[in-house]
Amino acid sequence: MELVNLTEEEQLFLNETAKFVENELRPHALEWEQQGRTPRKVWERCGELGYLGIKYPEDVGGQGSDYMYAFIWAQEMGKCGTLGCAMGLTVQSDMATPALARHGSAFLKREYLIPAIQGKKICSIAVTEPGCGSDVASLKTTAVKKGGDYIINGRKTFITNGMQADFVTLLARTSDEPGHSSFSLFVVPTDTPGFSRGRDLDKTCFPSSDTAELFLDDVKISADHLIGKVGEGFVYQMQQFQFERLIGVGISLGCLQRAYALTKQYIQERNVFGQQISKFQVTQHKMAQMLSEITMLECMSYQCARKVDEGKDITKAVSMLKLMSAQILQRVLEECVQLFGGYGLMTEYEVSRYFRDAKLWGIGAGTNEVMKEIIAKKEGLS
Ligand SMILES: Cc1cc2nc3c(=O)[nH]c(=O)nc-3n(C[C@H](O)[C@H](O)[C@H](O)COP(=O)(O)OP(=O)(O)OC[C@H]3O[C@@H](n4cnc5c(N)ncnc54)[C@H](O)[C@@H]3O)c2cc1C
């Protein structure tokens, strides 16, 4: 942390958030994992504390703070002992709502954004479909204008918070024309007739987060549920992805810091062959390597988070960060588990849960390969 300069206020916010995570989230990690979801009351509590609208303006109930505070929140959430909880809540604050906050009408803000910021409504972002993940432009869900309504038909899958959501922000095709202007982003309340949920998907990771299949059969919503302009949904979603990825980097960074600290403590307590594990040179080298990678990630992440407030296009940097954080997360967590020996594979040990969850970050929110595609394109190579 010595290389990252936080203001006094940012440091205070970090300390408060850390205390919240330590006292109100981490003690419940295993219980929520067993329940297969983070309870609704956690959304309400985070809403009360202002965490779900850190960067949103005060007129919609947000804190009106710099983006850096949202990043710090994500980082501390990465230490909550169960990354599904961190993901579920940040989906609400930073993945499903940025376009709604930026382009949504007064009606949409009043009915959906404000209750989401208050933690009174839970929301999801619904982009992925059974036949389309990385190639977002191949999605098949349609929204057809009929008078003053849109009729939506399609399937979505892998939707975080989908089992509990009161509304989803959903990307659908509003034209058959090729190109990126054929998509629009909508708010779809989950109690609309024709909207139904399939399985609560059984995952190998993130057990404290529910992941749903969603079915839309002639779902009729009034046209005022369109976010912003028709045909702009793809662009809005690509912008929204930048927040999603940077917040995911924050969670990964926090998780790495916590896993490193736990491992450092463990290797100094555990004795093998008459000495602490930390006394072996091979262990020291492993720790040095891990700390170096985490520190590099920390510096670049904070640099990027500051750039958001400057309004710069940081797509390339965020893609590089997303890629590197996913790789470092997996590598470091594997080393941590190795140093814990058998205990590293016991669910009651936090590092085992982080290790189990680490793989998702190279897949969700755009895979490692997709990040490389973006970086190469921005480099003018393709
Ligand atoms: C737990 C979980 C939660 C999720 N939550 C959400 C959510 O809330 N909302 C939502 O909309 N989605 C969500 N997703 C979906 C996630 O974003 C997708 O899984 C991801 O984008 C990858 O899509 P896919 O699974 O269809 O894989 P595919 O796109 O089928 O990719 C399969 C493989 O092909 C590779 N590949 C793809 N394109 C290229 C290329 N150009 N060059 C080389 N290789 C390539 C990929 O990197 C990958 O290795 C979630 C997924 C999971 C697992």
C-alpha cells in the first residue's frame, strides 16, 4: 500500500468499509454459502450504508463520490470470505446500473435505480444467452415495438442474482440489421407476465451467489422501460462492461491482499521438520513473488480507478488489468493453498474458498482471450 497514495478521506472510508466487511459479512460467509445465496437483508444493509450508490449522484440517493471510493469498496468486499457475496452486491452497484444511471429517464430512475441504490430492489444484468457469451453481438433475444410497448422473447443464462432479482437490465435485439446499432437495453421487472426463471444453476464456485436461467415469453413492457435511445444498447453495454471489469479487478485485488496476509500469518505459525514453514528459502521466494505481483496489480489498478474520474477512455488499460488480475489471482491462490497444505483445501479455511472461486475471473465479464482480442485491436494489430 505504500506506493498507492490515498487521501485522508479515502483512507477513512477504506477503514470503515474494512470494519463493515470484518464485522457484518465475513462471519456469515459459510452460512450464506450453505444457503446458496446472500440474503436480501445484506442488500438492505449495504443500501443503508450508501455502498450501493457510491458514485451515483445525490439526487438519486447516491453518495456523489469519486469513482475511487467505489473501487475501494470493491477491494474490501474481496476480503469478505465468500466472493459470491461480493459479486452479487457489486453486480447491483456497478454492473447492472451504470447505464441506467447515465441514460435512464426520470421514470426509470425513480422506479428502479433509486430502490436499487437503497437496497430495496435487487437487480441483475442479463446479457449472456445459452448460445452467446463472448460474442455479444450474436444474441438472439428480441424486443419488438408494438404500439407503446415492447414484446420481448428469448432466453438468458448465467445471470447473477437472477433468482432474487426484482428487475433485470437486459440487452435485446431491436432490429435484424447487421451491426452494433441493432441492440437496445431495457429494464424488465421480473414480475411481468411471461417472465420466468429456470434452474438456480449448481456451480463449482461462488456458492453464496445465485445464478439463474431466465425465460422471456411474450413479455410486454411499456416503451418507457427502454434505457436511453433505441439502437444504443450495445454501446451502453460496452461502456458498462468497463465498470464491471474494473470493479472485478478491485474484488480480485482485495482477495489477493487478504489471501497473502492469511498465508503470511500461517507460514509463521505452522512448524514442519522442527521449523516454521516461513524459514524455508523456497517459501520466502514464493511470498516475495506473490507480493511483487500483487503490488504491481495494486499500482496499476489505482492508477486506472483515478483515470475514470478524469473521464478518459481506459478500455485498453482495463482490459489489460482484467487479464492480468485473472492470471495473478489464479497463480497466487494456488501458491497460498499449497503453503497451507491440506488445510488449504478445507472449506473452513478462507484461502480454500478464494482458490475455488478464482477461476471464474478469467471467464466472467469477458474471458482472458476476449481481453487479449480487445488489447490487440486497440494496438491496431487486427
Ligand atoms: C458464475 C457466473 C456468473 C455470471 N454472471 C453473469 C451475469 O450476471 N450476466 C451475464 O450476462 N452473464 C454472466 N455470466 C456469463 C459470462 O459473462 C460468460 O460466461 C462469459 O462471457 C463467456 O461466455 P461463454 O460462457 O458463453 O463462453 P464462450 O463465449 O462460448 O467461450 C468459450 C471459450 O472460447 C473462447 N473464445 C471466445 N472468443 C474467442 C476468440 N475470439 N478467440 C479465442 N478464443 C475465444 C473463450 O475465451 C472461452 O475460452 C456469468 C458466468 C458465470 C460462470
